[in-house]
Amino acid sequence: MINVNRLVLDVLKPHHPNALEFACAIAEIGSDCRVQVTVLEVDEKTESLQVVVTGSRLDFERLHETIGQYGGSLHSIDEVEVSNGSQGEA
């Protein structure tokens, strides 16, 4: 089984929720999920963010859905790290 371990995303979102609330909402997608949000640009109505999400089995569909629920739009997937979870299993 292929596991998604790290994603670097380019996200556009409105000013509300703030970066902390947005990161906390994303972190709820997994028990070991870690989220780092960097605000890259701010304009009158929106913020451009770099969102780095790490964990052992990230659910991309749930992550994408959560971004949308909080008014965000995924512009691009800029970096991906995956692993083969079946390695070493008998």
C-alpha cells in the first residue's frame, strides 16, 4: 500500500479563518498529522499560503475537502513524499 507522508500545497484562502484556525482544522484529518502554514502574500480579500502537511498516512481527499470547507482553494501540489507501506511485511 502506498502511503502519502508529506505534501507541500499552494493554497488561496479568505482572511477568515486565520492561519492558526486553518492549520488546526487541517491537523484534524489524522492522528499524527502535523501542519505548517506560511502566509506568502496578503491582498484585500485573500491570503496565499504554503501549507506543509506531514503524517504517516495522509488522506488527500479529506485534506482537499477540509481546505474547501474553510473557504480555501488548492492551487497546486508543489511537493509530495510517499512510501510503500508494504515494504518489510511478510
